[in-house]
Amino acid sequence: MKKKLVLWGKQAEAENRVLLAFELLPDDNEVMVYTFAEEVATEAFSQQMMNEWREGKPFELPEARTEQRMPLQITGTILPEGYTVERSDLVQRAQTEWHFLVLSAKMHSAYLSDLDVLQEKVNALDSFQSPVWEELKGFWGRIQEQIRDRNLERSHAQELRDKTNALFAQMKELRRKQDEAFKEQSKEERDRLMKELEAIEDRLAQGMRLQALFEDLKKLQRSIKKAPLTRDHRSAVWDRLDKNFKAVKAKKFGDSGDDRSPLERLQRRYNGLIKALERMQHSIQRDERELQSENRKASHTDNQLESQIRQAKILMIEERVRSKKEKLEDMLKTRTELERRMEKEQEKEAKREEARKKEEMRKAAEEKIAQQIKEAAEARKVEEDKLREAAESIQTGKKNKPKSKEQAHNPASGIEDVVDDVQAALSSLPTSEDGTDQTPAETPTASKDNSAQA
């Protein structure tokens, strides 16, 4: 949209034409109207105004002009009072477009103010902050929506894009520095964890107590979950931890169970847990019975020292029961978790079994088709051999049979004899199971046609 308009008009009181030039002042929401008398506005001058001034090229306006500011309104007019123009539709169109441009300029100014606020936030950051990044992304999303709807001028949109990209570049630089610091921290954490794993491996090689090693590995596992590690470092530590777990289990249970399926391993662990649960429950019941017995004895004891001893013993038993009940709760949680994992593994196993059956059916179908193709090929070969033998026998009989004088002088008669021999040989071939002749139907016809042509 152009912000300048040039057209001819005239003043109501005079009949002489005047050249009217309109220039939009978007910041002031006004239009500057320049008026040039016909003596000044020659044809060459009007063309210069059209081609240079209206296009925004450098052009110096003559001093012989009048200037007037007109407010830009939707309902009013930007024409000075007492003036008319030849193309009033152009004035109305420019007035409508310029009103849109003024509103677009105001939107541009509002976005620039928002950018200033974001610039202050980014400049105040010492490290990358996700909330500021998300706020910047949301701001750019609003600008993009206005650009798609063409509510911003191209120059305004480009200015906003450049400034927003500069803020994104600042944030990315902060994130790069943060990532480098995190990688360095992750490297140190990885090295520390690897040293702990190496120490466990040394203890395992020395034949230290397996249960203690297993507990240390579990503690290290919980530590790894909370450690600040990159994806690659975490993967490396997990792999080595898993290797250590397997080594401890191999020492404890032997290597014979390594080929079991995940479901079988879970089932074995579940069965062992159930037995341990039963033992723990029996142990708690036994302690509770002992506690009841001690309480009864303490209530009937008159000796102060004996009463104090029994109270100490009661406290010891109560503490033992409390500790066992805590372990029982952990074991019950583990049982629930194992049941959930077993259910998932059973679903996976069912899917794998279904896929295996489908694969077996597919292979069986392929083998059946291949066998049928092989049998059909063998059957065709047998038939071809029979036809070849029949043709060879015909040729042999033809060579051995002496020609009569009549056949020597009458070639057609000889050809008819050959046809008769072929038909006799073909009639001797075996028939198919349904009793029909397997000889191609077109052979006799073709022979008769050849005989007739001869």
C-alpha cells in the first residue's frame, strides 16, 4: 500500500485546476495535503510527482504550494474544504487503506514495546531460563499469526523478525553455555560413578560377600537415577551397572538361568518372594505371641528388677516386630510390582506367540505353494518327454519306411501318410484321469490344413 496519492482537482470558487498531493503521517494519524496551482503544476511537474514523489524517491517540492493537515477518520474526508477531485473513489480508497496502515503501525509500536520488555529480561539473565524462552516463543507466535493474516507491513514485520531473532540468538548462546557446563558436570559425575562401579568389580573379583555387593549396587542404582547426567553418560553408566548386577547374580545363582525368558525369571522371583512373605508372616506371628506372653508375665510380676527386665524385653520384641512389619510392607509392594510386570510380560508373550504362529503359517503356505509348483513342473516334464519320444518314433518310422513309386511321384500322398502316422502315434498316448485325450486339440487340425495346402 502506498502512503502518497497525487490527482487533479479544482477549487469550488475557481474553475482552474489544481494538483492535490496527499501524504499519510501514520504516527500522527493525519494526512498532509499539498496544493499546487495550475501555473506551477505543469504536465512535466505532475508526471514527476506521480513517478518520483509518489514512489518515495528523492524529490524537492516547490515553495509555491499550500499545506494543510487533515485528520484521518473513517467517516470524514481527507479533502480540504472547498476542493473537489476528478477521482473521488481513489481518495475514498486511500482513506480506507491508510486507516488500516495507521492501525498496523500502532500494532507494530505495541510489539516493539513488548520486545523492549523481553530484551530487558534477556539482558538480565545470567543463565538460560526456560520460562523466558517459552515467553519469547509465545511472543513470536503472536507475531507470526499477524504476519500470516497480513496485518503488518512487510518492513514492520521484517524489523520485528530481526529483533526477535536477535533475542533468540542470545537465549541460544545462554543455553549453549549451560549445556557445556552441564556436560562438564555430567562428565565428573560419570567418572565418580564409574570409580564406584570399578571398586565393586574389584571386591567381586576378590570374592567378597555377595549380599553386601548386591546392596551396594542397589544403592548405586538409586544414586544414578538422581544424578545429573547426559543421555550418553547415563547410558554408559547403566550398561556397566547392569553388567555388575549380572555378574553378582551369576556368582550367586550360577549361569544356568541366563537363558530363561523374562517371564520365567519374573515367575521365579515371584515364587521366591511368596515363600519369603510366608516366612516373614510366620515370624511376625511368632514374635507377637511371644510379646503377648511377656506382657502377661510382666503384669503378674511383683519384683521390680524382674519387671524392668521384662519391660526391656517387651520393647526389644516390639522393635523387632515393627522392623519386620516394615520389611513386610516393602515385600508386599514388591509383590504388587512383580504382578504388574508379570501381567505386562504375559501380554507381550501372547503377542510374540501369536506372531510366531502367523510366521509358521506363512512359511507352511510358502512351502506348500513351492511343492505344488515343483510337482506341476515335474508333471509337465513327464508329458514333454512322452511327446518328444512320440515325435522321435514318428521320425524314425518315416526314415525306415520305403517309398513306393506312387509316393515318389505324388508328394501329397506322402504327406498324408505322415499325418496318418502322427495321428496313430498321438492316439497311443495315455489319457488323463477323467478319460479325455491329453493330445492338444489343434494338432490334427493344423496337420489337415498343412495337408490341404500341400
